[in-house]
Amino acid sequence: MTEQNEIILAIETSCDETAAAVVKGGTELLSNVVATQMDIHQKFGGVVPEVASRHHIEQMTAVLEQAMDEADVTFDDVDAVAVTQGPGLVGALLVGVNAAKAIAYAHDLPLIGVHHIAGHIYANRLEQPFEFPLLSLVVSGGHTELIYMNDHGDYQLIGETRDDAAGEAYDKVAKALELPYPGGPQIDQLAQSGEDTYQFPRSYLEEGSYDFSFSGLKTAVINKLHQKRQKNETIDSENVAASFQASVIDVLVNKTYQAALEHNVKQLIVAGGVSANQSLRARLQEKFEGSGIELCIPPLYLCTDNAAMIGAAASIQYHRGDFAGLDLNANPGLMMD
Ligand code: KG4
Ligand code: ZN
């Protein structure tokens, strides 16, 4: 095995997907298995942490076996085991961390603890090489961040949400519209047949700030729905969804574009579950067209949680010798640096 062709077995269990993947050289996907628990959590209208942990335990072994089989590798071929260390639900993370530690110990393999958001960013490297400096827009259920990178593994936070994450706002507005969990894809779909008739507020915060805030928008939508219900008016869900989405996307796209220009980046890398959103993808494409900045958005199966992205991020750590001990612990509030 040459140094750039290392084979990493990666595990991700930070929320409600039990995932394992085998990645070669940080860029080549040999297998990518995701067992989703979405239908289980749908009954509760959101992820129930204890239920998630229990299902991870039930699924973990089968998912690992399938990832190894599909990649057609044995543990003798594997050079390291990587796992999401945080952030996420602690009980859920612990299942993956313990599985990774057991494999590392049993097969005498180095262990790599990966930050979940670094994973989302590196999902893009399975599709194309990175060119620095780059800007990453991370939009997921727990994060909304603009991260500047001058080199591999170098993450500088230049903006973040001050309250709700973009995906969280999608999920809460969807709940208010009585749509099933997870709300993001539901609103995305509904919005396609609606119009921005409500013109909800766009929160740009202070001049020059790259921070975000979505809780005011969420409250405006919920208040509008309350008023309509009190007056017994029919709720035009398509227009509410389209109006909410237009506000989120205007702010995300405009701030990201400003930050990308100001920081003179070569690429914009989009990451996280909300990057699956059809309108966000289309608007970013329009905005960056002709800007000289290359827009990279992962294919849908790499946008939401998966282990391939963890293997891709772990490759950078592997080549730096950034290994964890067998005392690696899940860290629900793990920071990026
Ligand atoms: O990255 P991810 O799979 O998990 C976290 O790390 O949080 O992101 C999940 C989030 C959820 O809030 C979900 O509603 C949102 O991504 N999401 C979407 C879409 N698909 C998933 N939001 C808007 N439009 C979508 N198509
Ligand atoms: Zn995620």
C-alpha cells in the first residue's frame, strides 16, 4: 500500500444515521453504507436520543460488515479506523466511538477521531480536489457556518448562527406547518409550487457581519400561522414554505457571496444536509456563475450524514499522524480547532 493510497474504514453515528464506509486515499469511495432511522423518529416528530442510540447498537455490526463486503476488503487491507468524535448526540456518538475502538484494538490499527463538520466539508473532496484558499458554507441541522480554509485541516470560522441553525429552522417551521420530520426536504418540495407572497424578514445583522440569525424568521412564520388559524383562514402551505425558504436562501446566498469575494477564494464548498435543497443549489449556481469562484456542491447522497465524508476528512489526519489513543471519548460539543 503506497502512502497516498491508504484504506480507511470510517464510522458515523452522531445523529440518526448508522453509517460505515471504506475510503481509499481520501478521495476514492470503495463503499458507503447508511442505515437511516428516519421512519422510526418520524413517529415522534424528531430524533429521540435514547431511541437513536439503541438503533445504532442494533445496526452497527451489520452496517460495518456490509461496508467491508461491498468494498471487498479485509481488516488486513485496512490502514486505519476513523470515527465521528463529535459534535452530536452523546449516546449516539458513543456507539460509533466504541465500535471504532474495538476494531482498532482487535486489529491493531491506528484510530482517528474526526469532527463531524470537517466530514461534511470533506465530502466534497470525494468529488473534486480542493484549491486553497477556499470558503465553505456549512448548513446542517446543528450548524450554519462560514469557514475559511488556507490549507487542508485548517479551519477558520468567519461567521456562524447566533441562534437556530438553518436546518433547525426548516425543521421547526415544518413542524408548525404540520409536516412530517425531517422538515427540510418537505419544505423544499412544497416551496416548488408556491410563491414568496409573505415577504418575511431577512436578517442580515450588522453591516459587515458574516453571522446568521434565523430565529426571528422562524417566529415570524409561526406567528403568521397562529393568526391564520385564529381567524380560521385556510393555510396556503406552499406559499408559506416558499416565503420562508426565500428568506433563508436570500441571506445565505448574499452573505456567502460577499464573504467569498472579500476573502478572494478560489472555491466555494457547500456542505451539510441543507445543501441538498434544490433552490439553494440553483441560487448559488446563478450567483457564482461568471464570478471566477468554482462552486462545489456534493451530490445528494453525500450532503446528508454518511461515513464516506468521515473517511475523506480522516485521510488528512492520517497523513499528519494525527491519531487518537484508545481513551478517545465522544465529545458532543467538540470544537473544530
Ligand atoms: O447534515 P445533516 O444530515 O445532519 C446534521 O448534521 O445536522 O442535516 C440534517 C438537516 C435537517 O435539518 C434537514 O431538515 C435538513 O438538513 N435538510 C434539508 C434538506 N434535506 C435535508 N433542508 C432543506 N432542504 C432539503 N432538501
Ligand atoms: Zn451532519
